[in-house]
Amino acid sequence: MASFTHATPERCAQLARALTAAGLAWSDNGRQDDPQFLTYTVTDPHGRTWRISPATNFQISPSSPGQIWEARCSALMTTTPILSARQVAERIKDAPA
């Protein structure tokens, strides 16, 4: 069974701060208590919707333990690699038109 122990309340707060600092409109589904169901919905500067979710413990590299977020945009048919909060916010903000 997949485990999501890296999606701590502090890491969720880091993601929220990074999204806000990047000027992105976002919301979460309030499931920080159960990270396997946690998702953030973000609108990029071009109006596209992205879904951010935590990676499972199996996806997280021991050499980069702060990189726990993965974002998907169905309009672009793309999924980011596992990134840190700041990196995922920048990737969404800078996504090409």
C-alpha cells in the first residue's frame, strides 16, 4: 500500500506559501489529515487548471526528500516530475501558453 508520510502540515503550508508567492490562484480540498486524498487546484496565468498532489514515499528520492509534489495539467497533457513546493509553483507559473 502506498504511503504519504512526507505530506506533513508544514510541507502543505510551504506549498501554500509558494503558490501564493508565485501569484497563483489556488485552493485545496482540506484533506491534510489524509494526504493520500489531498489535492490542490491551481489556475495558471493562462487560465488552465492544474492538480497538485503529494508523491508516495516510493516516488521520493532519498537524495531530495523535500521534493514531494507532483502537478498535472490535463489541458497540456503533462505531469511534472516530483518537485519541491517552490519548484512546482514556478513550473506552473512559467508554463508556456
